[in-house]
Amino acid sequence: MRQKLEQLTGKRTGIKQLGRQHSASLFGIGTDKDQELPVIHEGYLWIPLYENDGRVTAVWVETEGLSPLELELVNYAGRNFAVALKATGFKEEGEMEARQLSSWLNAQLEQEKDDAEIPDEISLKGRLFGDMIPFMLVSENVHNPQMTYRSLMKLLRSYFENDVLLVPLQDKEWLILARKELLTGGDDKEDEEESAEDLLSQTSMGLHELIASEWVGVFHLAVSPAIIPVKGLTGAVALLRETIILGRIFQVGDYIHLPWELHMERLVNSIPDDRRRQLLGQIGDYTAVLADKEMLLTLESFFEMDCNVSETAKKLYIHRNTLLYRLDKIKQETGADVRSFGDAAIVKLAMLLYKVTKRK
């Protein structure tokens, strides 16, 4: 709509969500002068699209140099667009503002501008100044009906107590922004027993479980620490996308991916293909062990449990002696004793190189 009006008039155009006070002064929202008619104010034509909770979302067009006929055409186009929006149900869900932000985000990321600040013409900018937690949800569903904005938003509001923003980014890719206070309970003091990362991990687990129970299919979820979206949103989206890509490569079978758990994986993935294969050859031949699903799972669990034999046996639901037997077998086949730090580091690196090289 904005682009079409700019082409029609040659003037700057935008879509903006007005605050309650501004909505009342321009359109009489909340007063006995409530109207849905266009208004010319301080050199701009404002065309109301819809109102939600006292806030009007409107199209604005610069009027300087426009003829009466051009103003009438702009007014006609804007009002028809408002009617179409109401018919599609955008009014209740705020999908139009979300898609406007989505278009801007995708454009910035295509140009690798991951530090861009959100411009004033983005309608949702006024809601993006506080600390918020960004999540990214990606669906791998192929045959099942796609989640709609309305259905997913309804589910998210039940989980985040109504205060959440949902932005559809690409096909089957969604950005979710929740207020930081929802995770901390409004207390900015760090909990000595529960870190911010633990809270984010637990929230992600609950959210993923809720979504997976509502729709059949495979869903990947990533989360990053709190940001102030107006300045940090593009960088956060880039990080979340990378995190899900890394999770799919290195955490097969897992569907919640946390960027602070993927530092080594990020480093390995950045190494050129030829160099990765060369490194894998120089480290030694671990193929027999890594190609064995049981041995690979054993190593992954052992490293996840910080090389603790007892905790790893519990995680795998096996006897401690069974685990020791497997570790001894790995030592016999590779010469590496993963119970020592040096050998464990080499085997961990070989495992990561094997995963990304095999995928290629």
C-alpha cells in the first residue's frame, strides 16, 4: 500500500500506529467526536485504517504540491485499503504492522546490515524501546496446514499473558518478541540460583512443548538474551537464524537451540570446506566410532554432562560399567581416552568436523 501511494503521488508515505492521545486529537477516538474520516494535519494527509485499544493505525502522505484530484485519489485508495483490512481481520491481530516490520527486517538482512536502527516510519517502533526477549520459531511441516498469524498469536498470548509481538519473517519462520519482565517477574536483580540463561532455556522448553502439542510436525526454536529491539533487532534475528542453522547441523534430534551453547560449533562451521576435511584427516581417523550411532550418542552425552561418568550413565539409562566399557572401546579404536581433557577436546573437535563435513 505504501509503495503504491508513493508511486501514485511521488511523495513520502508511511504507515504509523498513533498513541492514544494523538489518536484522540486527530480522529476523536475515545470522545464523542469519534470518526473514521481522513484528516489533513501539518502538511500530511492521515487516513485511518483501524483502531485497536484506543490507538489508530493510519497511512500518512505528504500533501505539499498535490492537486485536489490527487488528494481525492489518495483518499479513495486509502479508504478502500482500510475496508479490505477490516474484511481480512488484520484489525484484531495487528498483522499489517508486523508484516511492515518484517519487510524492513528482511531487506536489512539481505544487505547484511545487522546493526540498523528501526526507522520512524515503522508502525511498531514505539513498542520496541524496552527490553525484550527475541525467539525464532521455524516449522519444517510440509504436508500439514501452515500455522496462521491469528492462530499462533492466540497461542502466544495465552503463554505470554497477552503482551507479545509476532512477526512473520519468511515462509514458516516467525519472530516472537516477549517483554523481559514476563521471564523475571519484574525483578531485575539476578537470581542467585537461576541464571538468565536457565530462565530462557526453561521458557523455550515450555513454549516449544505448547506449540508442538497444538500442531503436528517438527519445530525448531531459538532464543537469545534480552535486547532493546529498536537498535538490536536486526542483529538478534541474524543470530537466531544462524543458531537454528547450527542446531540443525550439530544438534540432530534436538529442537531447542541456544546460541551460548554453540560457540565451538559456530567456529567449526566458519572453517572453509577444504580446510575442514584437511583438519579431520590430520586429527586422525575417528570414522568407525563417529559413524556408530550408539557410540556417537555416548560421546555427545558424555560431553554434555561435562565428562562426568555417573551423570552420563544416568542420562543414557545404562549401568556405569556399561559406559566405562564403551569409553574403553573408543580408546582401543582411536587411541583417545576421552576421560582426559586433552583427548576429550580433540575428539569433540573431530566429532564436530565430522558432522558438518558429512552433511556437506
